[in-house]
Amino acid sequence: MIVLKVVTIVSALMLAACAAMQPENQPSAEQTIEPAAQVELKKIPEIKTAIDPDVLFLLMTAEIAGQRGQYALALDGYLRAANKIKDVEVIKRAAKIAVYLQDMPKLERSLQLWMEVDPDNLEAHYLLAIEAIKSGNKSRAIESLDFILARDDSDFESNTLAMLKGLQKPAELALAYQVFEALSIKYPGNEKLYFVQALMDVQGKRNRQAQLKIAKALVLEPNWVKALLLQAQLYIVQGKLAEATELLQRADTEKPRMQIREQIAQLLMQQGRFDEAQDVLQDLIVQAPENNELKFKLALVYLQVDKEAEARDILEALVDDPAYRDRAAFYLGRIEAKARHAKEALEWFDGIGTDPYKYEAGISSILILMDEQRFKKGLLRVQRMQTEYPQKKSDLVLIESEIYSQMQAYAKAFDVLTTALLEDADNHKILYARALIAEKLDKLDVLEDDLKYILEKNPNNVSALNALGYTLADKTNRYAEAKVYLDKAMALKPNDAIIMDSYGWLLFKLNKVSEAYQYLRRAYDLEPQAEIAAHLVDVLWVMGEQRDARAILSDALQKNPSDSLLIEVKERLLGNN
């Protein structure tokens, strides 16, 4: 009998068969199966064996079937060939296709053959563990993995993670977890077992358990970078950014990587640790001078630490990069707006063409126009944006009503909000805004209805509680009702200056002047706003502290010369003086 290389003959036959039968661009068995199965179906190496026409036919049929995506037929061919020639590579091919197809009976048969031929093969034992878990045999799965750990666990972590990818059903994953739990009891000094369990806990959203497992792994291997990164990820999920930063810094010290340092910089920025973030980003840019993302982040950090000149230099350079043009222009516009360079800011904002920066730039440009009292142009812009961004209409309606309010066109503002409520009746922001406008128009019934509707849906809405309580105290003599609302608001936010002001004003209305002064003084010290100042002046005046009242009024008017309430208080108390 002549001895030749089986695969050489199969390959020759395949060339002829493929030319006649394979569709153009048809992927091979490896190309088709590997991405889905995440297993390696390696080419069968050259095997010296006796020519057997049946074996040749089976191998050729299996290969063609695999190329055509007929994996069940391919599996059948490889398994039948494996039964005949007992070759480990053919058996391995059959076993891996069986795993992909989730064909447990044929996987079991493949593994039986494999054990007959090569009982100490670790790869076979990983597949045996998969088969055992899928068939619900916990003890056999433990036995297979134990076999591996007793001999060589150098690739245990990566191999078991690849193995776990093939487990999809909750029952399979639960059993796998029990298997690793049993192994970790037997091998308490094996950090890889704890790491695998931690990853399974993360996948199952059991973050607390994952934290405990990864902590055990790090006790055994304190500087294990993968474990440090996983623990940092868990801290980030819990909002423990300082702890996550410390772990990443440890990982970076152990095994410096650009990706780790970028994450450190991002976490430092999120914590407001801008000086530290600046140092990290500057070092990274030295290592990667062409990385514009790092430069952009550094520009944002510079803006936070009042280094606007340095930020401007970076952003002006980034404007030339199409990927960064709009975001760089947006922040350049903000720099100009902060410097009150309205013309330059508007030019930057108006040149932005893509979202989300285009929308944000549009809002910023309207705010600039409002600040400059160019109300008509602001209205044109906000109305145009309502057409362009219908999904943002509610927010834009609020801005439109604010423009009318600043123009003292309160009736128009009221109508705009009322029209919006016809389309979005439960929008609490619009209801609240209309209530405030209703107060300007002495439509106290509307104000009360809108605020009570909000409170019906959300009894702890502090803004609504405060607005309703203050209005009842200021505009009516329903002080008992006002106190109910303001008591609740104070309980919810005891250190809020606006609520303190409302409560103090209520006490003043109740002739509890000394108590009113205590609340209003605290409110003014926290936030020296015009309305709080006006209330405090009234109380001081009644208390006979005219000198203090004049000083506070003068200071408040200097800061808010056009505030109508302050002007009214001045005229009422001082006349033309």
C-alpha cells in the first residue's frame, strides 16, 4: 500500500472542486466559523497515513461543506473520518465545529476519541469542561479543569475566558460559577480563579461580589495589572473616582501604557483635580505629539485653571483639523463670550456646523444677544431653532418666554407657554415657568393651579413648594397655607438661600420681625441677590436700623441698577433722597 500525505491529496482535489463549485468570494470554514464561535478551527496539518478512498472522500466532502457554510455536514464528515483514522487534528476539527454548532452528542463522541488518542491534551480537557457544563455535569467539569490546574495553569486565565464565551444560557453560567467556586476552595492561592469569578460577576452585574473576588486576587498578586484595571472599573461604576484613580496609577507604575494614563487624566478631570490632569496630559502629548484628542483635553483643563491663552493656542490649531473644528470653535466662542467680546463669540458660534456643538452654540449665541438686550435677534434665532430642533422645542420655548419676560412682554410670554402646554400638558418646567409669568400678570389662580398640579405629581418639588408658599405670603393673607408649603420646602432644603428668603418674608408678614431678620440675613450672606436685599432692607427699616438698610440698598442698587423691586423699595422708603 502506498503511503502519501492525506492533506496534500485533499488539497489538490479541493482546487479542482472549488474552481467548479465554490461561489465567488465564498468564505472558508475558518473565516465563517471563527468570528461567531470564537474558537480556532486550524488547518489540518499534514498527516502521513495510508490512502483510503473513503477517508479522502470524507475529508474532501467535509472541507467543501465547511466552505459552503454547511457546518453540520462538515462535522459529520470530519467525525466519520476521525473514527477511521484516529488522527488528533481531525478529531480536534470535529470537536470545535461541534462546540460551534452546540451539538453535544457529537462533541461528546469527538472528545471520547480525543481521549483515546491523546488523554493528556490540555485543550481537550478545556473542551471536556465545556461539554460537562453544557450537559449539567458539575463534577466532570471540575475534574477536567482540576486536571489542567494540576499540570499547567500558565494560560488558564485566557483559556477559561475563551471557554466562557461559549456559555450563553443562565443555567450554564451559573453552573460554571459554581465550578470555579469549588476550584478556588481547593486552590485558595490561585489568583486566576478569583479573577475569572470576578469577571463573571461583572457580566452578571454582581458588582459587590466582583469587588470581593478581585480583592482576593490582588491580595495574592498585588501588582497584577489586569486585576487592578478591573477593580478600577468597578470603582468607577460605584462612583468612587479617587479610589479608581489610585488603582490606575498603581497599574501605570507597574506597566506603563498610554491607554491607562489617558484614563487617569480623564478621572482626574472628573474629580476637578485639574492641575494633576494637566501634568499627565502634558507628559502624554510629549509621547504622542500628533494625538489631537489629548491636546483637546488639555485645552479643556487649561480653561478650568484660568490658562485661557494656552487653551486658545491649542484650540486655534485644532480648528484646522476637520475632526475637531466644531468643538474647538465652540470653546473659542466661549472664551470670547466670557471676555464679553460678543462679535467674536458670535462669529465662532455661527461657524459651527454639526451637533451637538451646533445646538449648544445656538443656545450660547441667544444668551449673548439677551445679555446685550438684542431681544428681536434673539427671538428670531430661538424661533428658527424650534423648527430645526423639534425634539428640543420645550427647552427652546422656555428660552423664548424668558426673552419676552426680559422685554417685560409678560402677556406674550404667557401665551407662548400656554400654547406649548397644549402640546405637552404634563411638562413641569413649562408649567412652573408659566406660573411665574402668571404672578407678573396677577393671574394668581393660574399660578396656584399650575403649581398645585406640579405638586400633585411630585409632592417634593422644592421649587414649586417655595414659589407657591412665597406667592401666598406676598400676594395674599393666606399665611397659614403659605407656611405649610414653606415648612416642607425648608425641611427638604434647609440651607437654600431662596427658600430662607421666602420663609423670612413670611415671618415678616406675620410681624415676627426679629425671626424674619435672622432668616433674611442668612439668606443674604449666602446669596446677596437683589430680591433678598430688598426684603432685608424692609426688615431693617422696620427694626430701626436705617443706616444698615441704606448701606445694603445702596450696594444692591449699584450691582442691580435697573432692578424694579429695589427701585420700588428705594422710592417707598427714601423718596427722592
